[in-house]
Amino acid sequence: MSENSYDIVIIGGGVIGSAIAYFLSRNTEQNLKIAVIEKDSSYQFGSTARSAGGVRLQFSTPENIRMSQFAVEFLRNITDHLGIEGEKVDVSYTEGGYLFLAQDHQIPILYNNHEVQKREGVPVALLDPEDLKTSYPWMNVSDLAGGTLGLEGEGWLDAYGLNQAFRKKAISQGVTYLKDEVLDLVKNGSKIEKATLKSGDSVLGSVFVNAAGARAAEIAKMAELDLAVRPRKRFIFSFSCREEVGPCPLTIDPSGLYFRPEGHQFITGRSPGPDEDPDCLDFDVNYDWFDNDIWPVLAHRVPAFEAIKMENAWAGHYAYTLLDQNAVLGPHPEVPNFIFANGFSGHGLQQSPAVGRAIAELILFQNYQTLDLSCFSFERLLTGKGVREINVV
């Protein structure tokens, strides 16, 4: 059995861990030795590959908006960032827009969010029912009071492709990826010194980053720390429709259900209520959820969706922050060499470029250099003062 030493050890090679590895390894002055530990070398069973791949700017928190704005810039110029020896990087980034629909009681939230977005320079159009009817004749607007449409930047991409692009670029910059699983962390006083691995090997490190996605709380527990982030299962269903529907942005119904085009088909999903959302790490699909909770809402909003055929379905996981469903970023106050990059609650893909850059800045310079994300620090989990993201649904 071997024991290797690194400057930085990143636990989790999904899009967050790989983005951190990429941004850290860009810094050639410090010549850091970086390892990423990832047990699923195929990357088919992590949260990244099974996500819907959305990028949106329509948040109510300025920091969330700013992270997405950086993601848009990054994705539009992705070959400049992640290309290797001039090879083009294509993650199928499609700026198809996000359309939030609202009923009467949701209009004040929609309008208040719109004001925040305007102040942050986000191009969003306010639509009344007549606008919706004109722009989307395939939509039932009879119970709607309005909506907002992102005019630039918002859309979707190949989540697996982005993860692989970060990973390949990080490797080209000297990062080592270890196909293994962390079984324990060795703590000495206020410092993590070593990770023991399933293979029997161990890894020494000066800094450890928890980027373990839905298993983040398990890794934190190995460091004798409590992280209030839990794994929650989400279903995505793919379906085909007999009638032509379009143009179609990623549409969020007032009920919380979303749908968007995926090639010649559509994908859809809906978060369950709090009483139907236990901690879960399996990938079992509840097909009754589509028949009973998805299809009726689809058919109501889009009459053409009364005649659809479900083609495929899969389950993925959210790393769900119990306090406020926002990310937990930065060091633990009592274990400063243990860094959190967890709890994105479904937003990890779109926030990965900004989070990768931010965590790299914290490690390299001990503070944020470009975008202040200190509101997402671990301390808020201790005080209970969450960062409230006000959603329309």
C-alpha cells in the first residue's frame, strides 16, 4: 500500500471538483501538486451527468445572479478556457431562455425579482397574458397573470460534456485523478492530515476540499463535522409529442414543473413537496410520478401534450442544503484546511465556473479576489441566518 502527498486533495471529481482543480492548476507560479479522488471514473452516476443541464440568470440573490453571469461568459468562450492545443470544446450550450410563468398570487414575487435582475444587468422581459398568448400560441394562458423571459444567456448544455472538459483540461495542467473512494479522514487537532482510501492507499494533503456532491455530509462526518446537506432524489422524464410545439424555452409552470426541448423530444421534471422528499441515494425511478403528477400538469399547460409518449426516465441527486438551498462555500471555522464546496441544491452545474474560481482564490490567496461569495460561508449554518432565494414557485 502506498502513501502519496499532495498540496491539495479534492474529494469528488464531478463538475464542481473538476472546476476547482482546473482553476487551481491554472496557477503555475506556486507549482501545486493537486489530486482529485473520484470513485466513479465513468462519471455516469454522479449528480452532474444526470442533471437537466440548465443555466439561468433569473435569481433573486445578487450573488447567485453574478455566478451565473460568469458562467455565461465562460460558456460562450469555453474553447479559450478549456481547449487543449487549439482543439474546439463543444458542450452544446443552447441559449434557449428560461420562461417563468406566474398566477395572480405570484406576480409580486415575479416583479420584485425582476427589479433585482434589472439592477444586476440581466436582460429579462416582463410578459402579460396577451404577450404569452402571442409568443406561445401552443400554451394555455387562461389561468396565468404573467411571466418573465430571459433574453440572453439562459439555456442549457451537455452537463457530462462540461464535466469532462474541466477534467481533461485539469489533467493537461498537471492534476492527478485517482479512481478510488475515501473511507476516512485522519484529523490531528484542528487539521485534516490524511485521507485513507478503499484501495488501501492513503493520501496526505495540506488542504482538503469536500466536493463530494450528494455524499458531502458523509465526507464531513469523517472529519468529525456536521454538514446540514442531504441527498435528495429528482426524476427527469423524456417524452415525445405528436404535434409540433415551438419555439419553446425552458418553461417553469406556476406549479413548479418545468419542461424544455431536447432534440426532437422534451424533458420534464418537478420537485416533490417537503413531505415526499426523504434523504435518498438510490436511482430507482417512480414512473407513477409521471402519470399522476407530471402528465396532467403538462397537458393542462400545453394542450398538445395530452398526446405524448414517455420515452425515457432517470433519477439523479441534489445535494440539498437544509437551511436555505444555497451553496456552502469555504473553510470550516474550526478546521481551516477543510474547504466546503457543497449543497448547490440543483444549481451546481451553472455555478461551477464561478465556484471553481472562487474556491481556488480562497486556497491561493486566503480571500475572494473577483466575486465575493462570503455570504455562502459555513458560519451561516451555525447562526441559522440563511441566504434566502425567493422563488416564484
